[in-house]
Amino acid sequence: MTERNSREIRIGNVRIGGSNPIAVQSMTATKTQDIDATIRQVELLEEAGADVIRIAVDNPKDVAALGVVRQARPNANLVVDLQENYRLAEKVAPFVQKLRYNPGHLYHLEREKPVREKVRYLVEIARQHGCAMRIGVNAGSVDPEKLDKVSKDDSITPMVESALEHSVMLDDLGFDQYCVSLKDSDPNKVIDANVLFAERRPDIPLHLGVTEAGMPPDGVIKTRVAFEQLITRGIGDTIRVSLTLPFERKGEEIAVGRQILDDIHNGRFRSVPRFEHKGLNIISCPSCSRVENEAFIDLAQNVKEITRYAKEHDITIAVMGCRVNGPGETDDADLGMWCAPSFVNLKRGTQSLGHFTYDEILGRLRLELDKLIGEKRKVLV
Ligand code: SF4
């Protein structure tokens, strides 16, 4: 085990970085405006021992709901996920201990305004309210300018460059209460991106996570591969396990995270250095306030069931809960689905195959999967 060497930051009554224990966090999976369900999520995660709990907001109604959740769970260390509407920061900061923004999403609002000014605004808000920040870079929504500079096969350099650039922006503003995350659904890319970033900026605390890891046990295995490789190298100050689970079982993300940390600290390594993409690979998101239909969780589980017959084939199927991240996050999959309120969009690679009702989609998926398997067989003959 290499010792960690990052600086300390404070998130409410939790400190991460330095020699502090690695904090375990998660996120509410329900629509934020479903106040009772969101309070229940926070309660479940607190009971499971979450150090920090993230809630996404996208509009003023989400902000109002967050205020009610804060009143109901006054002791939780809450993080707000700003998603695309960064201007909501001033409204939500009074309720939370940390703001998370995605550099790739700062482009959507006020396109004419320089990103540096938007970051300055976020830092001012964080300072006024004593909030920490996270620069959260995701493979599926990287700053487009960074993508233009490298070949299509290189998804790691744009993520690392974007995180480094935003870190310098925060440094230039004299703000050091921030951490960084670099997430991908591929554990190997999570390892590579975080190792590269940590080499350049060992001072910055890192939030680790394999995004859209999917359902247990596969999602746990992918997460374990990345965490074992990174934490033993002294990389990682807080972790989030992202699993597709029924809402009442969300606390399992915390239990799995603590188990992995405990195993690492006691030298019980259960995975291999690199994740092997052999056989059918199903990736699915953990759901969040943007989930378009709660039937998404059942859909992901049903996809897993009906595709078992294809488990020997090297095919990736992605199932995502919303239209915002769904299209981008499914681009690299052989077959991708993303949910709308009353239908599910189906893609093959980047090509749309149309949309289908929740009753129709599994049958159509099966047809497309059979077609794909047939085509792969022909290539082998
Ligand atoms: S794909 Fe959409 S619903 Fe799923 S976690 Fe990402 S933003 Fe939330």
C-alpha cells in the first residue's frame, strides 16, 4: 500500500484527503421532487453509514424539494449535483456542504459566457456558503473542445485534460477546497485516467467511481477492480459505488464500498489487475433525479434476465435512465437503450433504431441481439 498524499478538504463534518479515512458516499436515485421518496433515500443511505450523500437538481422545483429534504434530514452531509443548470448554485448552496459540477455541462447554459466566468461564479458561491466543490468529469459528457483535439479512440486524455484545466482555474481563484473525479463505465479506463491525473496533481483529493457499473454482482466486480488498483497505489480519498438497485436497496452501495475498503486494508484482494471484457457486458446507470420512469430499474433487471442466453458473446448492452446522459453514454455500446417517460429508445452503436414502449422493448432488443450474434458468427466463418 502506497500512502496517500493529497491535501485535506472539509465536507460538513467529514474530512477527506490527507491521512483521513477514505469516505464512502452515494447518491439518491429518486426524482428529487418526489420529496417523500428522496427523504427515504437519504435516510436509507444515512442508516447504511454514508459519509456524504449527493442529490441532483435541475430546476427551481428541485431546489424547493431539496430545501424540504434538508429540513427533514438536518445531519446529513449533502452534496448537490448541478447537472446542466449551474446558475442554481446560489439557490442550493445554503442547503448543502458541497457543490459538484461537470465541466462538460457548463457549455449548455449561457453559451456566450466564458467557462472561466462560470467557474468564478461557482467558487464565489461555494466560498460564501462554506461549501467544498467537486470537478466531476464523466467519459460520456466530456468538454467537446477537449474531444476535438485527440483521436476518437482516446477517451482518457480529454478527461484528464479537462480535469487539469479546471483544477488550475480553481487554483487561480485561490480556492483549494475541492476534489476531482474521472469516471467511466470501463474500470480499466477509470484506473488509467486516475493514475495519469494523480501523477500530475498528487495534491488534489480524488473521488473514485466506476460509473454505470451495472447490477450486482458484475457491477461490484468492475468497481472492485478499479478500487483495488487505485487505492493500493495511494490514489483515492472518497469512493462511490454506482449500482443499479431497487430504490429500497440503495444502502447496499455503501455496504459494498465499505467491504471493498475493508478487504483492501486487510490485504484481501479478490480481483485481477485489469478488467477482462469477455462475454456479455451489461452496463446500466445507478439512476438519479433525472430518471424518466421508475420502470427503468425493472427494465435493467429484465434485460439481464432475457439476455442470459448470450452470455458467451463479446457484446456490450447499455441501459440508461434518462435522455440527458442516455444518448452519449450508450454510444460505445453495441446495443444501447435510454428511457423516456413512456417509451425506450433503442440504438445500435451510434445509430438510432427508433423507440418502443416499455412492453415492446424487450422483444425488439432480443431481435437485435440475435441479429448481432448472427452477424458476428458470419464474420468468424
Ligand atoms: S443516465 Fe440519467 S438517470 Fe441515469 S444516473 Fe445518469 S443522469 Fe441519472
